[in-house]
Amino acid sequence: MLQMTKDFVFHTIQGEGKYVGVPSVFIRLSGCNMRCKWLNSDGSVTLCDTPYSSHHPEKDMKSLAEILQAVDRYNTEHVVISGGEPFLQEELPQLVQDLKKKQKFITIETNATIYQETQADFISMSPKLNSSMHQVEKAFQLPVSQEVIAKFIQSEADWQLKFVVNQREDVEEIAEICRQLGVEKNIFLMPQAIRKQELEERSQWVAELARERGWQYADRLHIRLWGAKRAK
Ligand code: SF4
């Protein structure tokens, strides 16, 4: 059994990173080992964009068979397994294996703090920076794990590093992480934003920072199209 959110399978487009715009079935697992909170320049605080799978995790238990049946409703090659943190769940490798038998292209979105071997095609890592940990309980403050990121990079899957940028200073931390990993490609900067207005305020300077460093800019297309609405 896997712990899921209530709307555990839904069809939409990928809004972020290398496969932006690609029609995809999302499988939303519930539960995260982090509790991100970002402090905004006006003093307000922004929680993770999926609080229903992290800060207040929904606990709808589903079997592998139920998940596969729900995925089968859509005639779509791309499947994105997201959370929360998918690698917390022991049955994740089995879920991926069963989806591969159906010829699916599988992305797993992760905070890159836990490694399990899977047959996924693409690992979208989003290591959380110091700026994501304002006012978070100590138990949920995880440092960036170079060791876990390196294992994903060395695995057979393609990958990206997609950093959520909240403030300009984040770029120095990102540069240091990439330097230590010896990574120069597949690096995306994505604005911290859960609403259209925040995205519009931040996208220009984040894109400019990405350009200066020779990295890629990742937008949040789903927010531009549908705002902060929960995907269905
Ligand atoms: S790691 Fe991701 S899912 Fe977990 S709390 Fe942070 S933003 Fe949310």
C-alpha cells in the first residue's frame, strides 16, 4: 500500500523543468521528510505548494493495483510521480517497475534526500536551500545531501537539478553545491511562487540570474495558466 493524496492520480501538463508542456499523468504520493517555509521580502511566509502532502499530509492508502488502474484511464506516455517525497515509500520501485511494463516514460520528482534504486527514466531533483527553512522545526531541517544527489546523477536515469530561488543570495549556495558535485549542466533556477502575481514579480530577476550563470530558467507554467488552484 502507498500513502496518497485524495486526488492521487490526475491528468495535466508538466509545468516545470525540461519536460514543461508535456501532457502527463501525475501520481501524487503523500508524506514528506521536510516542511519547507519561505520568508518573503514583505515578511509574509509561504508554505510548500503541496501542503496537503507535506505539512498536513493526507493519508489515503491505495494499492498498486488501484494506482495502475487509475493511470490506465489516460492514454498518456508520460507519468510523473510526485509528492511530498516519493522516495520515502518502500513500494516506489515496484510501482515504477509496473509502470515500465506499460511502456511509460517515468519522471520522479524528489527533494533528493533519500535514495532508492528504480527504473525511472528521469529524476527531477529539487534540493532545498537554506532559504526554504525559515521557521521550520529542527526535525525537518535537512541539509543538502551531496551523497544522495551524486547517486542519482550516477544512476542510469537522466536528471535535472531544479532549485527553488527565493532571494538573490541563493545563487551563491547553488553555485557551491554544483561546484562540490562537479556539475555544470542540467541546472535550472525556478522562482519561489505559488501565485501568478508572485511568479510575475520574481520571474524576470530569476531568469536574469540564470542567464548570467549560464544555467537554465524554469518557469511554473501551471501557475501562469491556472493560478494557485489545486490540480484535478
Ligand atoms: S521538500 Fe517539497 S514537498 Fe517537501 S515540504 Fe519541501 S517543497 Fe514541500
